[in-house]
Amino acid sequence: MRRYFADILNGKTKLHPFHPLFILLHPLSLAYLLIVQARLFLFKTGIFKTNKLGYPVISVGNLTLGGTGKTPVVEYIARFFIDKGFKPAVLSRGYGRSSKTSIAIVSDGENILLKPGEAGDEPYFLAENNPTVPVIVGKKRFQAGKVAIEKYKPDVIILDDGFQHLSLARDLNIVLLNCVKFQGNSNIFPAGSFREPVSALQRADMILYTHSDEAPDNCCENLPVRKDILKLKTIHTFDKIVRVNDQKKISPEELNKKKVVLFCGIGEPGSFRKRVEQYGAEIVHYKYFPDHYFYKAGDIQSLYKTAEILKADFILTTQKDSVKIKEVASTFPLIWTVMMKIEFTKGEEKFRKALFSCIKVLS
């Protein structure tokens, strides 16, 4: 039942209007939508204030509860500015973090200061992959931004998962749409995966279609967006594969004809599995955990025993998962991490130009 409900929230299962579960959840979705629309009205009328930091702010967000691949896009943007000689900082809510302070510094741009559980899995591996970028977490991103400015003097601030965070003004509002998920259940939470109606795309400056190679070309046509909005297609693909216990690296092509045990706790596990299969791997066992799941030692030990019985060559997981199992996985040499990257099928120069324009406007 938990897996079935998770499929509803992930957009994979679309309930018939007369389904008992839809009848139960639909009133809750209407109540949730009412709250969302009321909140938006309060911001539009100025009753709730939108605060400006006085620094360029680029928001990366989505309409759904997860599974669009925001983190590789945030990484891409951070590296773009670093390559141009600018200093970015990342603000994130830090979903699921155990640290109780309202604002927490995950990385100061030199050292990672928190453990994965204290920081939240995604902010932690953002800090791990971008060691020169300060990463700050906090539910109130305006206050987190003020801390970033005071301590690190960034040139640009990247707001992770910020589309619904209306209390912080942004100069570029990027929304990611998972082409696969968009074809599924588009009901409002909890009857579906959407945080807001599709009409909310009117607030966006740019749409990135992710996983565009896994869906028909016309999957996201006729969206209610402004005519001036920039729409680009991207894919999420494997960069390299790293062994957890010693950081040995191999190319994804080395998965070909190998037996693989697969596990993950992410928003779109099906896409991860499909990508592994595209490299020619034989998946002999897979285990999906809830999104943002924090693993117990027994989970990993059980997977390892299964891999040994099935004579698997690899146990594969995502970086989002591997940051939470490092201590346990260090004793299991079969466990490898897949490092992801984003690629544009076309329009990359337009994307980079839009990023750079944020700096130029406010410089």
C-alpha cells in the first residue's frame, strides 16, 4: 500500500474519479489548493511581503513533489559561474535535516561543516560536489541569504527548490518539468504529485524539460505559459561511477553485460533504473526506498548479502543515497555511486546567456 501511494505522489498512478482512494483524497487536494491559491493572493496583494536581497538570485524549482532532477541543474549553474570567475552561493531548505537551528551552514566554501543527516541529503552532496561554493540551509531563505551575503560576499545566489518560495525575490525563475511525470497523474497533492496547478507556470521565466529523451517530443505542448518564456530540453545522464570505499572511478560503459543490484530513495527511481539498463547492465535485483530515506545498517547489509548470492558485479545507487551510507558502505567494496550530469539537447547557449544576464543587469 505504501508503494501504491508513493506511485500516486510520483505521478505514476492516476486514480479514476470513482476510485475509493480518489474520493477520499480529492477533498484534501481541494483544501490544499485553496491554501495554495490564498497564499498566492496574499503575495500578489502585498499582504505577504516579497523581500529583495540586493544580489542576483536565480531560482531552480518545479511544480511537483520531486523527481525532476533539480540538483544537477543547480550544480550546472554553480559551475557555470565559477568558470566565469564569479562566486556563487547556494540556499536550500534542507528537507529532512536533523539540525534544529533556523539557519545552518553546510559548507563555508572550504570545509563541509555538517553531516548528511544534519544538512539534508541534497544540500550535503551539493557541498560535496562543489567544494568552493558556500551552501546554507534554512526554511526562511531570505534570512539564509542575508547570512550568505554577510559571511561570504557571493556574486550570485542560487535558490534550490525555490519556485514556491515567494517571500524571496528572484531575477531568474527556472522551472523544471519532468517529461515522464507530466504525462502521468497531474492532480494536486495528495491525490497527485503537483504542488500547484499548471497555470502557475505563468510565474516562470524559463522551463527546462528534463528526461526529455524518455518521452514523446510533444509531451509538454500547449502549456499555459507566457509567449516570451524560454523552453529548453535536457536529459540527465551518467557522468562517472565511483566506488564508495576507495573513490575508484570507472566509466558508465563498463556496466555493459555486468550483473547489478540497484537501490535508491529518490523521486523518480524508474528513470534511474532505465538509464542503468541503457548501458547494457543486467539488473538482477532492485530495491526502491521512499524519497529522502535515511538508511539503517541492516538495509545495506541485506542488499550486500543479496548481491553475493546473485553473484552481482556492482551494487549501484545515486549520490543522493550514497552520502547517507558512507560509513557503512566503506566496508562493502561492491557499492558504487552513479554521478549524474545534465545535458542540453539544444539551446545551451541561450541558457548560459540567460544566467549571465542576471549578473550584467545588477553589476
